[in-house]
Amino acid sequence: MRKFKEKKNKENVGKFKEVLVENRLKNQSKFFGRTFELTPVVFDADECDIGKIIDVKIKDCNQNSLFGFKRNSEKEAAA
């Protein structure tokens, strides 16, 4: 089961996933949400995104979670 979850998560790296933004992580600037498959995702977003479904580009993963950033974050940081 562990290998299956890790393989499934690795398949998402480099892709955009729709994520429901649940809350900000305690004592951090990152946010937490879940995909429609209920996979946990940790990512950069804005306070105003809580409760919304946003596109998150997945950059990394581990056996349990995905890690990424909001679709527009990368462009805004470069501007």
C-alpha cells in the first residue's frame, strides 16, 4: 500500500491539481488543502483563498502529501 501511494503521488509531480484550500498551517506561511481524491497538499497561497478551489502546481511529494504553489504565484514572484 505504501509503495502504491508513493507511486500515485509521484505521478502528480509537474501537473496542476484542483485543491480546496482549508487553512493556513500553524506558525507557517504555507497553506493546507486537499485534492478531489482527498490527497493532502501543502502549498503557497493567499489568505483570501481559504474556502476556494484553486489550481496548484505540484513540485514535490512524499508518501502521504503533495507540495506545490498556486498557479499564479510563480508569475507574480517573477514580476
